[in-house]
Amino acid sequence: MKHITFADKTLLSGDQVADLLLEYASLLAGKGDADTVTIHAIGPDGNEVDATILLDAGAPLMAETTNSTMPEPDNAEAVSYMQEKMMLLSSPPPVRPHDETMPESYEDLNL
């Protein structure tokens, strides 16, 4: 488990989702992009929460270890989402030409 600190809030979540949040935020910042990710976490009051986190170049995000023995909240969906997005940012699919042929002249546009 790790504490995820975002602005002035601290949440408790699993190691994998915390590490991916930082990695994804770093990748987005390097590309000048942003995204939101919703994770399941344990709030400061001990209640389970869903937190939507804005990831961009200015996001004050930190993850730190904890010795908590609580079970990790299930974040399989958030992990899968971030892994997919990170793969697309790192290795975008090739651009393919459109199937339609370009008209030979202005008259062929059928306006």
C-alpha cells in the first residue's frame, strides 16, 4: 500500500496504481497533455472512496510507502486504463491512408 498525496489530500491505495499514476503523469507532462483517472482508495477517515485525479504538468502528485496491512482497493480497471493510454502515448499506431481516392479535379467533387 502507498499514500497518494494530491494537493492537500492523502489517500491510501495499492502500490501498482500509485506507481502507475506517477508514471502516467510524467508521460503526459512530457507530451504536454492531460487526463483524469478515477481510482478506488481509502480516504483519511478510513472510508472507501472513488477519487478522480487530474494528471497534467502542474499536478502536485506524490506516492509514499506505508506499513498498512489493510487489503488494497481493487484498481484493475484504472490500471488497465493507464497501461493502455501509456502504450498509445509511447507507441502510437501508424497513420493509414483513407480508403477513398482523391478526386482528379474540382468537377469530380460532386458538390
